[in-house]
Amino acid sequence: MLASAGGDIVYILAAPIKAASASGSAQYAEAPPGSPSASGAPGTDKPRFPFRLEIDPAGKGSPWWTPVVSILMGLLICAVFIGANGMNPVTVYAKMFRGAFGTEFGLAETLVKAIPLLLCGLGVSIAYRISVWNIGAEGQFLAGAMGATAVTIYMPDLPLWLSIPCMLAAGIAAGAFWGLLTAIPRTYFQVNELITSLMLNYIALLGLNYVVFGPWKDPKGFNFPGTPMFGDNQSLPVLGDSRLHLGLLFAVGAVILYAVMIRYTRWGYELRLIGANPDAARGAGISIRRHILIVMGISGGLAGIAGMAEVSGVAHRLMYGISPGYGYTAIIVAWLAKLHPAGLLVTSFFFGGLIVGGYSVQTIGMPSSISSMIQGAILFCLIAGDMAAKFRIRRTA
């Protein structure tokens, strides 16, 4: 039997008292305190620990500093493995920092990697705000990349001022469609979105492999699995003398727009209400089904923009392995930012630096996969911190 009083959860094990038999004897009776059956030793009480660990149902989640501690703990855990491989962790981390943030080139490359992380992270943050667990940003990213590339394949002669908007619209439409493939089963058939969104990632990946190895493959590409290179009329303008492109403005603009809408519009209020108390939102006449469909369309559309920006601004073609896992890393980005728009700007920049820093440490003999290892360690520490925040230490009465 589970009873709750004063915010504490107390487990009560009640032993049933059965009816006395015809002879008047009882089969079960409560043993008095101090008896051998109660304490295990005659005349002694069972020792009690002065504190107990309980789940706090009124807990407000982990504190603001949890992400910072998670990053530091993740770096510390990985430092142990780096040291076990015979390398100095300080040297490795210093090399990563200089490679990602210490030069103009490294800083520009970090921003290039941060663009898809920011867009995909924003998309999953919007979905997570109403407890729709979209882990399909990777597939939505790939769908957007394929949608944008289709414009270059079938309408190659469009001028720049028309080609880029068409590619952007196609990327948004393809990503939103891929997101709705998760939302529709969730809203109408109660299918778990974790399963469908994850499976759709692999379907999108196989679809991309089909087109780059098949009908869209460049006949002059020396058997390389990719489309022909985009023309100047199909490439996003770059900012300065680097690979940093117009997609940065798309990403930052989307974050600012979302921050304004979530705080100052009715739609934002309804999203916050659904996330805080779905029953109250339903009682207020808010259609949760409609909001799930809209949110998943927006979430997929943002990932689609990321895919379009990657093929048009960075690779200038659709190719095998176009994404190193941006959609999956974006989940960590969103969770570390606590779904906050300003936090997304910081965490996406940080994780972009991890990716670029991972490339730079290869010059000292460290595999670039160290960046993925750090990401996983940070996620592990973040989950552990969120779980620990749900418990409280109480003094035993």
C-alpha cells in the first residue's frame, strides 16, 4: 500500500489480520515492540539509520548549475581514459581548445559546426517542451538535405535569388513531413514516438544512400557516392573569407523568433501550459493533439533547414555521410541547455568546438573520436545529476 502525506512518500507494509478460527486462535497477530519476532533479539530494538533517501514529488528539477558540473565531470572522466592511454589530459584539452577557439579559422569552423546543432537542438527543444520525445532529428536533417538537393537536380537553372528560397522551402517541407510521420501515429494511434522517430532515422539514411549511390550519383565523380557539385546559384553566400555561411543567420534568427513567441504569444503560453500540466491544458480547451502535430512539424522543419544549410553552405553537394550525427548530438545540446533559447546558443557553440577540437588533436596522435567520448560522458553526468535532483535526504523521525 502506497500512502503520501506532507510531500513524503511512505511505504507501508500491512500484514492482514485474519479471522480467528473456531477454537479462537489467530493465525496472524502483530508482535509487540521488543519481542524476538519484532527485533530479532529479545528485548532489543532494531537499529535505525538517522537519515533516509526519498523521492520528492514536489521537486522542481535539477538546479541551474547542473550543466556546468556535468561538463566538468565529463571532462574529468575522459581525462582518466586519456591518461590511461599514456597522454597528458591537459595537453590534449589545450590542443582541443586552441584548435576550436584559438584561431580565426578554428572559430569559424566551430560556428559552421554549431549551425546544424543549433537548428536541430532548437527543434527537439520545442518538442520536449510538451513532452514529445523526438529523437528523429537526424532523419529529419537528412530528409531536409534530400529535399533541398532535389531542387538542384530537377531545377538546376534557377537564378540564385529563386534557387535558395526554393531549396529552403523544400528542406523545410521534407523535414516537417518526416516529423509528421512520427506525430500522426502518436496522436491518432498512441504509438510511442521514441520508436517511430528512431526507426525513421534509419529509413532516411537508407533513402539518402539510395539516391547518392543510384539515380543522383555524379557520373563524373569517379564512383564517389554523391551528387554533382552545386553551382554558384545553388550555394549559400559565405560570410567573410571562411566557410561560415548564411545559415548562421537562419539559426540565430530562428532562436530569437522562438524566444519571443514562447514568452509573449498565446501559442507560447499554451505550449508552456501543456508542458507543465497537460490535464489543466485539456480542461482549458486546448487541443493537445493539434499542438503535437504543429510542434513536430516545426521541429522537423528546423532540422530540415539544418540539412539544407549543410548541403548548400558546406558540402555543396549531397553525399554519403553528410551528417556526422548532428541530430543525435542535438539531443545532448538541448538537454544541456535545459530547453532554454539562450542556453542553446551556448551549448551548440560548445559542442561545435568539441567536434572541431576533436579533429585538431589528431595531430598529436589522439583519435578524433575523443570528442564523441566527451559528449557521451557529459550526457551520462547530466542524466545522473537530473536523477539525483529528484531525491531528498530526510532525517528519520
